[in-house]
Amino acid sequence: MLELKAETLTAEAFAPFGDVIDARTADWFPINAGRTRRHHDLAKVETLGEGARTLISVFVSQPVEIPLELDFLERHPLGSQAFMPLHEERFVVVVAPPGDEIDPAEVRAFVTDGRQGVNYRAGTWHAIQSVLEREGEFLVVDRGGEGNNCDEYPLSIQVVL
């Protein structure tokens, strides 16, 4: 079993896998007569393949127990997938670089601070949604359309905080 200690999520550490979505660290400009700050273009949305379209969904996830034990990672080869907590839910992020196989030495785990979201690049291996402490609601932006956009890779992982 691969054992991982979850790291603090930072944009630099997560860069090989996608984007950290965090308005607190992003530039902004005023809109709506100055009453709204627009934190613009926080993540690259990827929708690959014929007939692809962008989906916006809300996922409601039940909390996991720590240590978190996982049996597989999944990837979406035809599009990115973004998760943004709606109520400051902390969650665990487990990722591995794109490729046909996963090298256990390249698997990483992160824990968010509750105000950060993530955007997995197309093909990035990642764990299922793993919210901590309480039920979580997440705004999810990903790809819809034809084609197989979900692969699973068996891998035994244990994550501690």
C-alpha cells in the first residue's frame, strides 16, 4: 500500500496537475459599477473531442475518514474537471501525472484550506471526492459529450494528514 502524507495545497506544488482556484491570491478588477470584484480566468477549462461541451454541476459529498484508504485513481482524458467548495469545506486531493500507467513515486496528496478549489488538467489521475469533517457541496465544471471520459487505475493508497 502506498502511504502518503497530505501536503498543504499551493499553486506551485499543484502546477503539474492543474490549477488551484483561490480568489484570495488572484488579481481582480471592478465590475457592476464598482460593486463587484471579478477574479478573472482562474483556471483553464479543457473540453476535448468532437461534440464536447462544458458542464456546470453541484456535487454533494459525504465526509471520509482519515486515514483515507483508496483502491483506485481515475482520470478524464477528454477534459479538465474543477471542484470549488461552496461552504468552505476542506478536502483531500490525491493526484498523479497523466499517462497510461501510474508511478507510485509520483503520486501526491494535498489538503485544501476550505476556500481553495482545484482544476485537474485533462488526463490527470485523481482520487474520488474526499471531503473532510462534514458533508460538502461543490461547484463542478467539467466536460460533457460523446466519448469515454473516465478511466480507472487500481492502486492501493493510504493518506494521512
